[in-house]
Amino acid sequence: MEHNNNNNIILHSHCVEVAMEEVHHVVAPPHKSTFQKLKARLKETFFPDDPLRQFKGQPLKTKFVLGAQYFFPILQWGPNYTFQLFKSDLIAGLTIASLAIPQGISYAKLANLPPIVGLYSSFVPPLVYAVLGSSRDLAVGPVSIASLVLGSMLRQEVSPTTDPLLFLQLAFTSTFFAGLFQASLGILRLGFIIDFLSKAILIGFMAGAAIIVSLQQLKSLLGITHFTKQMGLVPVMTSVFHNVHEWSWQTILMGICFLMLLLLARHISIRKPKLFWVSAGAPLVSVIISTILVFAFKGQNHGISVIGKLQEGINPPSWNMLRFHGSHLGLVIKTGIITGILSLTEGIAVGRTFAALRNYKVDGNKEMMAIGFMNVVGSFTSCYVTTGAFSRSAVNNNAGAKSAVSNVVMSVTVMVTLLFLMPLFQYTPNVVLGAIIVTAVIGLIDIPAACLIWRIDKFDFIVMLTAFFGVIFISVQQGLALAVGLSTFKILLQITRPKTVMLGKIPGTDIYRNLHQYKEAVRVPGFLILSIEAPINFANITYLNERTLRWIEDEEDNKKEYSSLQFVILEMSAVSAIDTSGISLFRDLKAALEKKGIELVLVNPLAEVIEKLKRVDEANEFIPAQNLFLTVGEAVASLSTAMKNQSTIPEGAHTIMPHY
Amino acid sequence: MEHNNNNNIILHSHCVEVAMEEVHHVVAPPHKSTFQKLKARLKETFFPDDPLRQFKGQPLKTKFVLGAQYFFPILQWGPNYTFQLFKSDLIAGLTIASLAIPQGISYAKLANLPPIVGLYSSFVPPLVYAVLGSSRDLAVGPVSIASLVLGSMLRQEVSPTTDPLLFLQLAFTSTFFAGLFQASLGILRLGFIIDFLSKAILIGFMAGAAIIVSLQQLKSLLGITHFTKQMGLVPVMTSVFHNVHEWSWQTILMGICFLMLLLLARHISIRKPKLFWVSAGAPLVSVIISTILVFAFKGQNHGISVIGKLQEGINPPSWNMLRFHGSHLGLVIKTGIITGILSLTEGIAVGRTFAALRNYKVDGNKEMMAIGFMNVVGSFTSCYVTTGAFSRSAVNNNAGAKSAVSNVVMSVTVMVTLLFLMPLFQYTPNVVLGAIIVTAVIGLIDIPAACLIWRIDKFDFIVMLTAFFGVIFISVQQGLALAVGLSTFKILLQITRPKTVMLGKIPGTDIYRNLHQYKEAVRVPGFLILSIEAPINFANITYLNERTLRWIEDEEDNKKEYSSLQFVILEMSAVSAIDTSGISLFRDLKAALEKKGIELVLVNPLAEVIEKLKRVDEANEFIPAQNLFLTVGEAVASLSTAMKNQSTIPEGAHTIMPHY
């Protein structure tokens, strides 16, 4: 290319000179057929982790082994399992079993189910997960939030006290649908749906749920017998103070003592993580002590309600209890989907957290299949919705679990309990179970995280508050839906009102940056350089058109002393996509600018944009090739020369370069 | 800054040298309070056109005048109105009146309303618009799509034949709500909601609506008396062939003749735009000829149905007919909102099209208020939903309209018709009205635009087809909802699966671009340079995390022959926004990379991103300042030096610069 020796232009940067020697052209990406593009797009959408990569170029037998290992991770770690590892897993398994037994009974009561269902749910699902799951730290069992939601949603239509069998049937059917939904998300690789429960939503939601759950415990903590069936803050508090005459001082005293004990244990374990077993063992110790106390003082005769006789024996089959017909089917499916999403979110988050900590990988979609299948099997064997629980997995990890075998140990321990130890729980007071639940859910309220969100992003904070107050005052599912809707609306608003930023040249360089952010940057007279920071599509072309024209009008109003505007440069590095409406924006802008005698210049249109532009504009009609540049620097340098060489402009009327 | 004289580095570009002399720092934008940011954000969201700009710095009196002119544009153009302009407007007004009268009668029938309501609707609303509207070309009156939707939605609950009074009341009430909704969108500056009806949706929807409308005309074109009340393709065709015995050959013959005549007239005007009056006058001519024919041959006795006696006189008041209570309120509000959106979309699009053609400005939100107020007034004066119609405005413009006075002329002509000429329409055959409607809606089917969409964007094409088939086979509102949902889903998918692109250096420059798009670009050994092309938020952090790690793994797998990876550079020019979850992505990535001994480097984080990063990371903990650069070129140059100077790396183990 010819070296441009125009000495009239004062160049302050080597870069500009280099750029002018050779102006680089914007090119379209190599041609791809619609089918190829579709394939690439589908792959990025559904297989971003490229799970088949390891199969490539392997012999058939290896492929088969790898495939089996993919679906049954136990085949991967099983053969290398040693006695050394087992010793660690045995200790961890016994530790989480001591937590799982009282929690299982408590959470089942939270879901309005017979306490024994909570133990059933801590027996079968962990075994299934041990075979299918890929996390080494996940401790499986019922969790507080899913229990709460399951219980409260089903109670809208069926009373657990007047029709316990139907309620149980609906609970198992919901569990089946939850599992089906979870497994489908995994199989269809739609796992990204749970991403829409953002961190802000989860923090607000979990805090709200913790309060709702704690409020429900007022029934057992105060010994009230007539309690509201609603979940909201207002009806529960009304019910509590309406039934003051039912309060039992013996129950309250016992509740306060054990709550203090459990909170103290929790506090110790938080302060000294090495003493994790204090809080892990506290619930079981509380259950044992309180049971002995009640038995010794005949507490059940002094207003302290107890669990009562529990049936011995392991899980009876329950596939004959699933109801796929009748008037409650809609509710059951809805309950299944919501508890499914909630428990999945918890399980996946726990899995990912510990995998990152211990530097191994958890495949989200595979985990969804594992958790889903576990719940389907669970629904056949008298279990309700289970997942990997935050608190229990943390204990598992602290206790030194090395693999899913700790789940097997826990499962066997629960089995032994189910077979032989059930009579021991007959005198366990409900108040202690309430205290165990309150202690467990208090950890869900994360004030520091809420403060951090306030500091980083005010809108996220509002989303968090929406989830929190929505759950407390409206309902769990509506509070969540509101928060998800609000955060999706924010994304759409970002697209509908994309930022347009005026760029200036950073003196002594070829770099053009936001004038507002980089105070040293200066305008180049005759040019208006705008950066568009979003994909251009139907939702924002009207705005972009109006906004760009307003930039130009502002320019014309204010900058009379400068040279008049000759070029509008649109820096397109951030325009990642464009649609048919987007293309028309350029046509409209070009027409509007032509009437003002201004040229439209595009800089660095990305692959998709330049491809579509070229496809419409085969004759280079509205964006000619000489108005396309690779960098703003090259565009300004090249166009300044053109400006200077224009004989129509009177000499000296325009200062071409800024006078810095 | 110290000049770096390290001669080991082979530099091929002056730019790199320049860059290395002085590395430019990423800075955060100047501090703004939350309130200031909120204010700026709200302004961009709701006042992108800055309507108060002209008021700035004006004396109070001028402000008052400008304010009055803002709300009543007639005050702006009225004082300068001349007799010369009036002559043009008179001709244009008479031309559109000749179109408006037969169309008004036809569209009212399409909406299952008495024909005279169509004429009422061409009398009052144009007068209101003349005072409030800012478009000079909009010709106001009832339109086909809104008529169709209004009629079909209300017919779901009330039959226009068995209970015509209630039906009329609901139509006026729907019109009231349509106007209220339109004006609210304008007042609340939420006009961007109509942008969600993208061009692709409108093309598909209008073609579908044209077919639905034409199918409805088979009733009058074939002379069937027992016709289905459903709108879909299947029920209508079933009804048509089920009632073959009702077909009237006289009606069919007349229908075919006038349809041919009208289509011919349309064809002529399309071919020679100067002969626009041929198609503009054809409907009135057809009405006159057919009425005379029927009157002369007593066609009403030969199976040709006629309009029948029409009441004389101008619009009676109808505010006493609005029903804000009762069981149909929900339907009426829904109908109002949907017809309101549809008619607004048409009116705004027409206004913008002609404003762009004739180089004046139409304020979308102001137009919404004008159209909304026009419909509210209309609902008080026996009019149903009106807006600026595509076809009529085109005729208006072609006929030389200079201002809204052409609407006044049309309005007066319609008034004269209402007062004195109504008996003349007694013998007008319905079949001609059907032919007029079919001819009018055929223009809504835009095949070339559909082909263009296919060429530009396959996904938009699918959206278009969804709208088209949804309208034909399901229903107007559900078809639209499906298409809007699908195109919104596409936007969300773009955010959920943002593009990540690997950049390479364009030889001889300092420019880094997409390796796939620019074939000459080359990799820099030791660096992985990725560009993230979307805002980072809760919906995509999981994907971005996985995808980035996969890029790195691919790197480790394939590039063994190159030097090992030392830096991952994330080019952030396209990351326009970030939320709390987004911040955690960097923390997670940094941790994952550290385990592999790779450093994470950010290039050109934009204002919002750097601000939030700094707010969380006050101690420069996870992105230290030395890992922030303004351009990829500077980052690579600076880090290459660092790499070379590291004594821990054995000499010669790494080729620092590529060997091109």
C-alpha cells in the first residue's frame, strides 16, 4: 500500500502512522451453511462442556467403558477404592448419620408427613446417589426448604390430619414428578434453567424460608395444639397470640434450654471449624437427653407432646400409592416442579461448591440425572423429595469423607435404626425437633452476603428483598416467581436500553476510550465516536436510533466553536449479535445522517454483524467498504486525510487534529 | 516511565514499542452516588429523547408556550397555516374520505358492529387527532386488524346477533380501555413495550391476520347465511363447505367482478404511484356502481344481501353505554389492551415511516398520548378503536397532504355523509364490502420482506412463521403471544449462552481480533486471549466458567508443542454490565486458574465493571492492578517482558513471540 506522505497532518503517535501505512479491512467470517451454524449454536447451547470429548478417537471397548463410567461414576472410583479411604468414609458416615436421624424426623414433620418417612428418605436415596452421583462430598437426605414447600403446597388442597393417607400419596407422587422433572432437565441438557435462581434471589429466598420455617416451629416450641395452616408471617403470629392460653410452660422451658444448647454447639463449630463434630452431634445428643428426660419425668403427662409410637422396619414399597389421575394431579405436578427446582438448586450448588474446594469436577447435567433418578426411586420406596443438603454436606466434608461411601455408611446406620431402634423415639418430645429445625435454618440467613450485594449492585439487592418479603408475606412460590421475573426484566431492560458511550482519544496513543471514564481522553473535532454496548435487535433499534440522533443534535447545539460534524463513527466491538430489525437501524441512521451531510462509519463489526450486513447489502449500498474500519484509530486517521484533501472545504476552516 | 530496553523481545510493530514505553492504566469512572446513578438510569430508560431539553434556560412565558405546543401540536403549525397549504389538504382530505366511507362501513362489519359505527369512528377521532397529533401524514380511522381482533375477542362471550346492544356496549368499553392503556403507555413513557412486536412478528402476524380477515369475507362473498363464529382456518373452511347449499351464484358473480375491479385498480396504483387515486377511489366507485346495480335489478330479492336502512345523524353520545362492572369486565379490559397495542403499533409505525420520509420528527410517547386520548373521546361518542391506518395514510401522503387539516376535511365529509347521504347506502350489497376488505388486507401480505428475513436471520424467520401459523390456527392473541415469547426467549438465550471468541494478533499491528473471522491473525504462545461478548450476570456465569475452563483444557490438550499456557487474557470491551453473581465469576476463575499456575488478566473493563470490581476487591485481592490493561496489545507486550524476565523459567523453554 502506498505510503501516505501528507505533511499537513500533525501526527503525535507512531501508531497512527503505522496504521495509515496500511489500513486493515474488516472481513466477514468464512462461509458456513445454515445447518453448520445451527449445529454449532445447538452445541454451545446444550453441550457447552462437550461431554463427548473424551470419547473421541478411542476404540469401541474403551468407549463402552467410558460410557458406563459416565452414567455410573461408581465404576470410575470404585476399582481404586482402598481400606484407607473407607476408614475416613466410615467416620464421616457415622457423623452425618447422627445428624441425619434427628433431622430426618424433624423435616418430615415440617412437610406434614409421618416422622418415619424422613428416616425412609435417609435410607434409599443415599444408596442410589452413591452409584450415580459424581460428587464426593454430597450428603443426601431431606432438606428444610423442599420439605416446607412440599408440605405447604399440598396442604392447600388436602389436610394431612383429616386425610393422612391421601396426603402421603400426593407427597410420593410429587416426589415422583420432582424426580422426573430433575432427570428431564439433565437429559434434555436444560440445566441452565436453574441458573435463573440467581445468588441474590437465593439469599433472599433462603432467609425468608428460614423465617417461615422457624415460625412454623412456634407450634412445637410453645406447645400450641390449634395452629394455623397458613405459612405467612401475619397469619402465624395471629394464630400464636390468639392461642396464648394453649402455651405450655414446660414445653417452652424445655424448648429454650435445648435451643440454647444447640445454638451454643453451632457457635462453637463456627468459631473453631475443627470442632465441627460438636454441632454435628448436638442434635442427636439433644434427642437422647430430651427423650430420657421425658421418659423419666413422664413429660407427656405434663403438656409436652411426643412423637409417639413409630413402626419398625425398612421402607415399604410405595409405587402402588402414586396417583396419576384425579383432581389433585395439577397441584401434584406443580408441587413436583417447584420442589424439584428448589432441591436441585441446593444439590447442584453444594456439589459445585465442594468440587471447586477440592479441585474436581461436577457435571451439572449428570448430577441432575442422578438426583432426579434418586427421587424417582425414592417415590417408589416411601421416600419424599431429597437432595444434597448444605449443612450435612459441610459436616460430611469436615469429617473427612473421601467418597460417596460415607452416604452408604449413613444409609446403613439409618437402616439399623429403622430395624431396631424405632421404639426408642417414642418419648422424643416434638419441642426438641422444633429446636433442631430452627438451629438448622438459622444458618440460611446470610447477612454479610446481603450487605455485599447492597454494596455491589442495588438492583440485585432489590431482587433479594423481593424474594425475601415475597416469601414471608405472599407465598414461597409466588415470592420466587416475582424475584425471577424481576431479574429477568432487568436483563431485558439492559437490552432495551443499551448504553451508548462517547469515545475520545487517549493522548499520545491510538486508543479510544469512554470520555466519561478516562478523563484524559479528548474529542477529535469533526468526529462523533460512539460505542454501542449491546446486541442490536428489535427491542432497542428505536431507542438506538433516537439516542444516536440526540447525540448528534447535542453535538450540533454545543460544539459550534469546534469544526462541524462530518463523521459519526459507531464502534461495534460490543455488538455481539444483530437481527433483521437491527439491520434496518443502519439503513435508517444512514438516511438520517445523509440529510445532515454526515457520513456513517462502522468500526470493528463482529463476525455475525458483518456477515449479515454483507448479506443484505450486497451492492455495498448503505455501508460502503471504505466506511468500514478495524479500529477507531485507523478510521480517524484515514478519514482525517480524506477530510483534509477535500478541496470543497475552505482552507483553515477546520483544524483537523486536536491541539493537545 | 522507564524505557524498556529488553532486546530479547522481537518486536514487529512500532505500536507495541510505543505501548511498552507507557502502559496505560484502567481507571474507574468518577464516583457517583446511588441516587445520581439511579437518576441517570431512569432518564435513559424513560426519557431517551430528553423532551425537556428545549425548555432549558427559557423564560417562563416561553416555557408556557412551548408546553402548550408540546401537548397541542396544532398551536405549533396552526399560526403558520396558509391557504396554499389548505388547497393541498382539501384535495387529500376528499381523497381519503372517498376511501374512508366504504372502509369505515366494511371494517365495522368486520368487528361485528353496525356499519354506521364505522362512519362515526371516521368523524370524531380525526378531529381529536388534528389537535393533538404530531404527524402530518397520518389518516385516522378504523383499521382492519384491530376491528378483527375486537370483534373476535368480544364474540367469545357475547353474540352480536342475539344481544347487539350489550355487544356494542362492550365494544365502546373496550375502546375506552384501549385508549386509556395507550395514553398510559405514553404518559408513563413505557412506549418501548410496543418495540417487542418486532418487524418479523408484525410481518408474520399481518399476513396471518390478512388471511383470517379474508376468510371471514367468504361469508359475504359467497352469500352464506349460516357462518361459523370461529376465526381459525379449519372451522371457517369446514363451515364454508358445510353450507355449499347456501352459496348464491348472483352474489359470487358480483363478488368476483368487483374483486377483479378493485385488484386491478390496486395493481395500477402499485405500478404507477402517480395514479394513486385509482385505487383510492375504486372502493367508493364500487360501492356506487354496486348500489345502483342492486337498486336497478332489485338484487336484494335475488339472494344478494344488502346493508339495509341506516340511521341518519351524527354520533350520539355513548358515555352512558360504558360498562365498568359485571361479568365481562375482564374480557373487555383484555380486549382493550390487545387492540390498544395492535392499533398503537400500526399508528406509531405509520407516523415514524412518513416522518422519516419527509424529514420531520414524531415523538413516540406523545403520539401514544394523542392516539390514546382520541380513543377515550371516541368511546364517549359512539366510536370504536381507531388509529392511523397504513393504506389510508399512504393515500393521504400521495394526494399531497401537508398537515392534519386533511383529517379535518375527511371528517367534515364523513359528517355530511352521516347527516344527508345515509339512505343512499340502503341498497349497498355486503359482497362489495367484503371485496373492499379483501383488497385492503391483501396488501398486508409482504412476501419480499419475508424472503429478506429468511436471508438475514433464520431465527427471526421462525418467529415470523410462529406468528403467522399461530394467528391462522390458534388465535390472534395467542399467536402474537407465542411469537413475542419466542423472540424474548432468543434474547435471553443470547445472554445465557454468550459468545466467547479466541483472539489473535493481526501481524504487523497491535490489533487483536477473532481468529475465526480474521484468518491472518495468529496466536501468541503462552497466552490465551478470549473475548466475552455479553454482560456477565447470574444467567451465564456457570456457562462462562465452564466454557473458559474448556478453552483452557483444549489448549492444554492440543498445544503441547507450543509453550505452556501462562496467561489467560479476558478482553472485556463487550461486557457492558455485571451483577453480583458476575463478580463471583472472576473470583472462581482466578482460583481455578491459580491451581493450574495460570494468571488471569483483564483487558479494558468498562466503567460499570471496573467500578464494581474495585468496590468488592478493595485490597486488589483477586484482580491486582498489574493484571488490568487497557488494550490486549499492551497486556501482551507488558506480560511478555515479565515472562522473559522470570528467572524461574529455564532459558529457551519458551518462545516468547510468535515466529511469523
